[in-house]
Amino acid sequence: MQVLEGRRQGKTVVARLQGIETREQAEALRGALISIERSQLQPLPIGEYYWADLIGLEVLDTRGRQLGRVTNLMETGANDVLIVREEDGKEILIPWLKERVILEVDLEMGNIRVDWDPDF
């Protein structure tokens, strides 16, 4: 669908779409999945990442020990949090605090190096 205009409103997006003329037509789209082609994404500054690029990355501690893989991220208000699944299925929550906890993200190698105790 062609977006005619749009804006962020809090945690949501308000948009006017071509062919959607009534409130009822718009309500029918509530909760619909919105997607774009990867090529339409804006390039990010060095050190910033799209969440989709982080999902699936291996997470290693400062000693190189594998903690698990990123399965998702969540917003908490204070900072974002990596959700990492260990091999046994247990989830670890790691705050996205650059330089304090998140030491390095290497998309080419497919990993994130963290300063984090998985038993925390």
C-alpha cells in the first residue's frame, strides 16, 4: 500500500494510506503487520544496529564463553534488553548498555561480546 502521510505518535504510527478512505477501513487494518524492503531502510551510523540484525547472533562473555543466541529484544523504558536463549532453553536478559555491558557487536562474525554474568 502507498503511504500518503504518516507520523509517530508515542509508541505507535499514524498513517494515511492510499485507498483507505473511511474509519472502518482503517480499523480493519489495526494490528496488521507492516514491513518494508531491506533496501528501504536508512543506513545507520557506526555503532547503531537494527534489531533484526541482532537476532540470531551468538553472545559471548569476556572470556569467550558462549552464553547463547539473541532471540529477541525488548524496550523497558530505561534501556533496551537482549533476550538470549541458552542451549538448555533458559533465557538470559542482558541490558543494552554500550561500553558497560555490550562491549562489541561483530555482524560479520555473527557475535556480540558482553561483560555479563549469566547467573545475575
